[in-house]
Amino acid sequence: MIELMFELGSEVILVVIEGHDVKFGSTSYGAQMTDISGLKLDYAGVCREFPDLELAGDWQEQACERFKEKIKEMKTENETCEYIIDELEKQGYKAIQKRRGGFRPVNL
């Protein structure tokens, strides 16, 4: 299990990776954890990543499924961790801590 903490302004985001299961939590929602389907996705961002979903009526569901498939293709939790860090940093999030297996967190 790997836990990541990100910062965007005053908001702190928690990402928990357990195998191929990725959960997201936010301090603004009481740190309640949800998978990708529970997040509010940005339409413009989804269209940049997947141009073929621009005219799809169910673009959000298809984007969630593609994310889950991408995660399942990754062999290790570390690979998934690096992917999540890279993708969220592109959106302006700053990685602040990484904790593996319940050990002390490492500042990033």
C-alpha cells in the first residue's frame, strides 16, 4: 500500500494505492475516500486526454473505465504511484508526502 499526499492551494488530497485499486480523498470533503468514478472530472481535461470522447454523451463513465484499464496495465504499485504523481503535477497539484506500507512518510 502506498499513500500520497498532494497540495493544491489550501486543499490537501490523499491518494491511496493498493495493488490495482486507487482511492482519492480530499480535506474539503472530510477525507472520505472514493475511486475515480466518485470524482468530478473536468470535461476539457478529459477531451485533451481522450479526443474521441468529446462528442460522447457518457464521456465521464468512459474516462473512468479507461483510467481503471490504464492502472490495471501497470505491474507495480510504484509504477502506479509515479503515474499518479506525473498526472496530478500536470494539473497543478504538488506532491508533498509519500508513505509506503504504513511506515513513516517521506517528504517529496
